[in-house]
Amino acid sequence: MSTSGRLTRFGVALCGLLIVATAGAKNDSRPAFDHVFVVVLENRSFDDALFGPTPFIRELARTQGLATWYFGVAHPSLPNYLAMIAGDDFDIRDNAPSCLASGLAKDAPCHAPVHETLADQLEARGLTWAFYGGGLPEPGSLVVEAPHGPAGALYAQKHNPFAYFRQIVGNSARRARIKPLDALAPDLATAPPNFALIVPDQCEDGHGLAACPDQTDLAGRSDAALRRIVTMIRGAKHWSDRSAIFVTFDEGLPPQGLAGAPRHMGCCSDASGGHHIATIVVSKCGGPRRSAAELDHYSLLATIEDGFGLPRLGKAASAVTMADLAGRECP
């Protein structure tokens, strides 16, 4: 069945409860955030995310805000993560480590963009941020991967964009905001950051490794991990109508791989793109709704910056936002 046919079927299942936004329309109703959590999974097309062995993602798509025409900005992973926090992919088209990584071999290819980030903006306003990475060995670690071995690494630096910016990792206090995923639960119980980027390990984000227990059920494992994370956040005392969870994927892959037809590769600011992916906005009182606007990772950043009253960085400046899916106040 085609994507359009599946979307039709999915829309009927929502019993007419969804609010459909006009494609490409600007929405001037800006949300106001106290806490934003962005959970990033890996390498699933829109169809694979919503019509695979992913019951929790389907539940969120039925009951929360679904962006039906959302795209990654590039391939492979790294440029998409950079776009989410800096408003630019810096024309990077590889997963080379940060030039600031520990143990980096001399003359090894690496990246260290010089650019303002969302973390810089938040701190300038007296707000807080954190990165929570599955498999990260300790707070502030700058390892390229962990553990290192032939079976693959649960933590991969390419999924941690904050590690690439010198103004962050060159400051010990700021670097300490790069935390293992296990730190999320105690932080939620005490003082969660205003912004959190959450990336499960590579066996639980859908990426997959030789070391993963069941290579045939990567989508199911990532769906279960997402359920645990979202349930934890929604159960925290700070969860309110000024909170939002954005669930997205770094990039999508067509069934035949990147060598396949380029249809539906990108939109918006970068037509080359990172393929069509599912993105869902979870809020306390938003209810089921859907947007057909053309969106990408710059739209995500623009929505977050608007919600915190921050100026937009880079390509987020001209992006269509997701305000129609976020920031609904409880009655």
C-alpha cells in the first residue's frame, strides 16, 4: 500500500478527531515552554515507524500530534543531529567524530563547527539543558564510542551533537551536562533541565549492532524503550501543560536503501534531505491532531526556540514551525 493510502487508512482510524493543518501554512500561535524533551530514534521511514511492530508509536500518533510530512535534512546521522541544535548541517555528509574527542588519532577526519547552539541560547536566558545518551560511560565523556569492540558500540558520538562544539566541551561545567541516560530518572525526580535531548543506545534506538540481543526486532526494542522514556517523563512532577515531548528520527531510509529512487527525500530548506520520517509531539492536554505542513529538523528547532522566546538560529529562521502540534494549554 502506498504512503498516501496508509495515511488515509490511519486518518479514518482517528474517527475525525484530528485537526489537519494546511500544508506549508505558517502558524503564529507560539507555544510557551517550561520543559522540552526531544527523543531521537534511528533510521526508520514514516511507513516503517507507523506500520511496523511499533504499538506505542502508533498509540502516540493516534492520541497526540502527528506531523505527516516531516523530513530529515541529510544523510547520514550526524548532520541531522547538528541541525536539531544549531540550525545548520554545515555541509557534513559523514559520521566523523568531534575534533575534541578523547583518544582521537592524529590526522583522523573530524568536525568542530564554530557556531552558536541551542545550549548557548538557553544558558544566556538562565535556562538549563542536558544531553542523555544511552551507553555513555560517564558524565562529560568525550569518547567516540563505548564500549569499543568488534560487536559495535552502544554509545556513538555521532548521535551527540553537543560533543562537537568547543564552547561546550571546553568548559567542564557545561560538559557535565552531557550525561548517561541513567541520569534522566533522578533528574526528573528533582530538577529536570528546561531542554533535554535524549538518545537511547544503539540497540534501543533502532540503529542496531552485532551485539544487540535480537537483530530481527530492532523496531520493537526501540518502541519499548520509547515507551519507558515517555512514561517516565509524563509521570514526573514537573510535567505540565507547558511541557512537550518531541519524538523524531534522525533520518529515514527507503526500502531499497539510499541507492533507490530519490522520491520523498526532502523538503523545505534542503531538497536533498534525509527522507520522510515520523515525528510526534506529546503534550499534556493537546489531544489528537495532525499537521500536513512540510517540516524538517529546522522546524523542530524553530518551534523550540519560539517556545522559549529565543531568536532562531541558522536555517531555523525561515522554517515552518510545529506550533499547531505543541503548546496546548489545559482547560
